Amino acid sequence: MIKKLSVRDLSHQELRSQRTGEKYSLSAVLTDELGFKAMFVHHEIIPPGRRASGTHFHSRREELVFVIDGRVRAWCDGTEVILEPGDFVGFPPGKENAHHLSNDGDRPATVLVMASNPDEDQVGYL
């Protein structure tokens, strides 16, 4: 069975740091709508001046970030790259791949984050 959905119809939730209260991106989990378990995909809108999350790493999850619109700064283990629409980066598991995304521009940036969803994945923050 095929089920057509639109990201325009999904509710995006504002993410926040539980430690500092910092406001992050607005996120909608696409795979929840389909009942997927092994894959985790979310659509994120990163407002100007915000990060998508705190600097973090995963013990087992692999992540791929694809830029749909806007300009995003990707930081990973001390290295930064600028991403524009059509660009993508990947983050393997491990503390040495701690990362975050930020929007230093003057308009919202939109990204699609695709990731594995392994059991017992642990998230660490720097």
C-alpha cells in the first residue's frame, strides 16, 4: 500500500536544550507518520541565528543531512563547511564525529535529516 503525505501538513515541534533552554530548530519526524522503525527521517526548519541541536554524537546512529533551502553551517570535530541547497554531509557514529548545524543567514534554512535508528544508540553532548 502506498500512502501519500506532505510535509506541509505536518506539525513541526520546536526543539530546545534541556540543559540550557536554548531554542533550536522546528522539526517534524516523517518516519513516525509511516510507522518506520529502522529508519529515522526528519524535516527541519532552522530559523536565522539558531542551531538545529546542541553539539552531539551518537554511539551507533549514522546521519545524513541534505539541504533543501537556505544556507547551513555544518560543524564536525572542529571543522566547518557551508552547505547550500543540494549539498549534503554525513556523520558516522563516535565522539570524534560530534557535530551540529547552524543557520547564520537572514532567512530560515530547511534540511532533511536521514538516519539509521539502531537499538541502544546513546547520544552524548559536548
